[in-house]
Amino acid sequence: MSRYKAYPEYENSRVEWADRTPKHWDAVHLRWIAKLYAGGTPSKAIEEYWENGSVPWINSGEVNQGLISEVSTYITEAAYKNSSAKWIPKNALVMALAGQGKTKGMIAQLAIDATCNQSMGAIVPHDLQSSRYLFWWLYSNYQNIRNMAGGDLRDGLNLELLGDIGCPIPNKEEQKSIADFLDHETAKIDALIEKQQRLIELLKEKRQAVISHAVTKGLNPNAPMKDSGVEWLGEVPAHWDVHAIKHIVSTPITDGPHETPEFFDTGIPFVSAEAVSSGRIDFEKIRAHISDADNQRYSKKYSPKKFDIYMVKSGATTGVTAIVETDDVFNIWSPLAAIRCNELSYPYFVLNFMRSRNFADAVAISWSFGTQQNIGMKVIENLSITRPPLSEAIEIAQSLQEKSAKFDKIILQAQGQIELMQERRTALISAAVTGKIDVRDWQPAAAQEEVSVEC
């Protein structure tokens, strides 16, 4: 923040979430500068209240800490009149009082007149010109606001708690300067973050393309080809074999126990779908720990072994794979299918094949849907896979390891850049809304350049 100047004088803050603020700033509770009210739900939740509606109806899932210019749900005038909801004017703020996950405490500004359901609270400043500054103040204190209502617990916020929030209050001109500054600077940072995110996606796509080509066409561009006989696989090198997965394993494909064991903070690591990603098992994301007795019982069906391959067979990450690279004792749960290669199949080649675009497409074609997407064990074992000669499979796997490492390095660098930019964004917002930096004379870069040219 060294590029920005400070205010000439500060004093100890009268606001809980700021240590010092500029001496001439005021401080008030939110209830004194805004009207607060909760949303409502139609007293009769009959179907016609939700069909062909014209009244915008916001729920907690639509508060994305930004600007709400459109909504996904509209109710009828009749439904609105039969609810306790009130109109919320354009430019006012809405906050999620409850909601799933991290929704609670999220804040957004309205770009339209709207109403909201009972999980939302409206914050209507007496002077709507203050809305944008208040948005940034409340946005910057998202976690503090959540902590008022139990943090990540299911406790909800209420209007009394919102009214107790202390707000540092600059004069109107400063409020506008701070809001304009943050709108402009965060938009620039967001654009840079988006570029890095897009770069990561492109790198992942390129990495998968490299993998897909190597495990279906090989490394020799001049190798004679033949029809694999599998539509989604296409041509493969003429000297390669194509088999069903069940024919390249040393033991039948199996999975973890179809029961929920008692979980502990310590014990035998119990791995499920959340720990399987990017070809490796993340033991920092294990489901929990189980007792030694349960582990011994489950191990009668399946006991993990180094170089086993796991494939997620149900849930949002169906088809994602990882390989075991440890001799440590652990066990797996039912969402994972375990594949143990025979002596003619190189595990890392098989892993790469299962990470290819061709295989991902085959899985997507084959999965079924109930409450969530899933793929059956019989389906997995009958999916096709290429099998080069063992020495060639090892060569391909080693080549892909080297190439993937280069992609991973660039991706890691891009992720590091994103983290730095996000940290800067957070720090910049906090510094501006608490007066750590003085932006009263700030102008957008383009405007500054125009002024310098005129001079």
C-alpha cells in the first residue's frame, strides 16, 4: 500500500472491526443509518404464485457478493400481496441471513427494484448514495459478520445483529471517492485474476490433449495405425492391443465398504472421493479415520496396495482417478473403485489413459443418474483401454510425467499469482474502508493521463 498516502491524523476507532480511523470520520451503528427488514414467503405456497410472475424474488443462493441485475425467480403480484415481503429499492443492499455453505453473511447491491424471501435481509440506507460505500464496508467484514452468528455453524443472522454492526462513516464526498476507487481497482484485479484462471484452464486442456494423444496414438508419429474397433477410441498403433479393463487387472475390480463406519479424529485414514484428484491421493482431504478393527474387517474385501488405481464412481467427480504412492496403511469407502494392474500393464500408463479425454468421454456416456451421477462396477470393467508393449507403456508414462511436470509448474505459478492478487484485493478493500489509505484525490489512470496531457 506504499503507493497510497495516509490521512494526516488518526484516532482510536469507535468501530469494533477497525483499530484506527481518520480523525474526522464519524462512527455509527448500521440501524441508525439504514432501514433493516427481512423478506417473506407467500402465506399460501400454491403453484400459481410462482408461474408467470413479474415480481423479482431473491433467495440466498443469488447473493454472490456483487451486483444483482437479474434474478432467476419471479412471483406473481398475488403471491407478493400474500407475503410479508416488501419492495427493496434499486441501489439498496441485501444480505443472506441464512443459507447453505458460505452463503450466510454475503452481501450484494441491487441494480433493480426487487423483493426477497425470508432467508434474506434488506439494508436500505436513508441516503441511497451511501449504499456503495456501505457495500464495501460490509463486504470487507464478511467473516466478522458470519462470526456474529456462529461462524460456519447453522446459526442464522437476524436484524438485531445486523443493526449492531458498527460502521465508520466518512463524509459523502469521501464515501463516493472510496466506492469509486474500489469499484475501479477491484475490477482491474478481477480482470487479471480471470486471465490467470483462463490460462490455468487452457493449460489443463493442453495437458489433457497431450496425455490423450500419447495413450491412444503413442510417441512415434510414423507408427502404422489400425482401427481399434471402439468408436470413442478411434485408431491406435497397429502393434497395440485393446482390452476391456477387466482383462488388464490382477484381481477383480472392487470398492470400499457399503456402510458408514464410526469416524474418529485419529486412527486408520479413510479415503473417499474428496481426496482423489489430479492423479494423486490428497491425504489432507481424507474423509476421517476409522478404528483398526473396522480396517481389518474391511481389508478382508480389499486392502490398499501401492500402485493401485482409484476411480470415483459416484458423485460430482465421477471418473476422476488417482494412484496409490505409499505403503502406509489406510482404507477406502464405497464411492471409490479399486483397480490393480496385472504384470503386463504398467500402472502409470493405465492412470494416464484413465485421465485422457477419450476415457472421460466414455465414462460420461456410460454413467447413469439417480440422485447423483454414478457408474457401475460392471460398466467400469467393460470399458476399453489400450495396452502397448510393456516397455513402450513405461516410456510413454515417463514422457508424460516430464511433460505434465512442466504444465504443473506453470499452473502452480499461475495459482500463486491468483493468491497474491486475491490477497492484495482483500488488503486494498480493507485499507480503503478503514481509512488506512487516503483516496480523496484518486483518479482512474486514464483520467490522470488526460489531465497530464492537457497540462
